[in-house]
Amino acid sequence: MSRKNQTMIRNPNPRSKRNELNEEQKLEIKEAFDLFDTNGTGRIDAKELKVAMRALGFEPKKEDIRKIISDVDKDGSGTIDFNDFLDIMTIKMSERDPKEEILKAFRLFDDDETGKISFK
């Protein structure tokens, strides 16, 4: 059995993955959602979803956003609520590779691409 299938069997409900986030991460997700829920409806559309995900450090493509909305938007409104957003971001955050995140941050400061950070 593949590792992914084993994970699905052990944890078939994505909402139960919320326990993997600490309170600070949950608060950060809530703040991003609230910031881009500009009309205060408790729901965000595809454009707001993309910007909220970017605020949390992700670079979603248009196709990713469309798929997320179509997978989650059961009523066809073109929007998602906070609980759906929390589920999505919990999964996305758990998929992050910590080494890759560190390398991304390092590259921001490695201006001359030498593999070193210097104080000029």
C-alpha cells in the first residue's frame, strides 16, 4: 500500500488534520481570511482566495484556485467559507517541505547567488 493511501486510511477526514496546526498558525490563517473577506460575508471568492494564499506564503496558479473552489464550493456560489479555507490551508501547510522553505528564505538574501549571505 502506498504511503499516501496509508495516510488517507489513518486520517480520512481532512478536518482532523487541523490538530497539526498550532494556535499561532490558525490565527495567521484566520487573519488572512478576515483581511481578504472585504465585504464581511464570511466567505471569499476565487480572487480573494488567491490573494489570501499568497499572504500565507503560497503561490497558487489559476488552475489550482479553480480546482480548490470547484472541490469545496458545494452550493455553486463561487465562494468558500472560513472552515473550508482552514481545511485547505491546513493541508497546504502540512505539505510544505521545511528544507525547501528554509532554502527559499536563504535565496532571498543570497543576492549574488554565491550560496553565501554577506553583510555589505
